[in-house]
Amino acid sequence: MKSLKQYSVPHTGLKLGKHQFSFDVDKAFFDEFEYSLVKEGKVKVDLVLDKQETMLILDFKLQGQVYLTCDRCLSEYPQHIEGEDRLIAKFSEDKELEDDSEEVVVLTKNDSEINVSEFIYEMITLSLPYINLCDAPGNTSACDEEMIAKLKELSAEEEENNNTDPRWDALKSIKNN
């Protein structure tokens, strides 16, 4: 968690108005999250913090490349990601007044900074495709031909070993009548 300290944004000394911050996300960042789908990558995160009297509005933009494992051939390939999101941090005396919205965070008057590492991690994770394929549109990689050939060979062997029991064949003929 020590490397995530750099993703803390101090807001107490800032004047009202907009302020810009920039973060570089790399392998050390992803290593901090135990069950991360992404193990490595380079992502640039730009943050515009709009400080107001009663709240902070944080607008994030991310763009970069992460390395994912192909669901078909299990090889690692680069995946381009980009996205935008907003986080609102309200100031309150009572931490119990937390909204049930995932977009709103409650800060007390004693909080001098806000750590945005979890929010950045969630943004990156949500920008990943549902199905990871080397040869998906937009990707320049191709699936590992050796692995695809091995999978075809193993599925053909499975079909050959799939001898049916003659009793089931007799039942299937009754069903068709």
C-alpha cells in the first residue's frame, strides 16, 4: 500500500477552482491489488479537481495499454483502454451521512487528502473488454497457432472417445417416434 500513497490528492491547501493532476499507472500499481485481472500495463490518468465550498468534483480521463491473457489461446497480448468518469466528494461533519451512490464519497473536515487509487483501479477494470481475445477488432495480435492446433487436436480426441451406450441409442429411437 506504500506505492499507492502517490495517488493521494491533498485538497486542504488548494484554492477554490479547478486544479490538474496527472498519474502514471504501471506494474507496481497493479501489484497492490491482490486479485487484479491486470498484472502489467502503462496507463496515463489525468485528473481535474474542481474544489468548491461544500464538495470536490473529480473528473478522470484515462488512456493507455494493459496486458491481458487471451481467453482462447492463453497468451498475453496488449489491450488499448480509455475512459472517463466522475467522482464527487462531499464535505460533512458526520461520516454516517454517506450516500449509497458509488459516485459520491463523504469526507470529514479533518480529512486533508483523498486517495483516488481504488477509483482509478475500478475505472481501469471497468474499461476492459468482457471477452479477452488477441485477434479481436482493434487488436494487432494474433492467437498462438500452436495452442489453437493443440486445442483442436484434444477436442477431436474427445469426440472419438465419445462412444455412446447402445441402451441410450435405443431410448433415443423411442423419443424420435
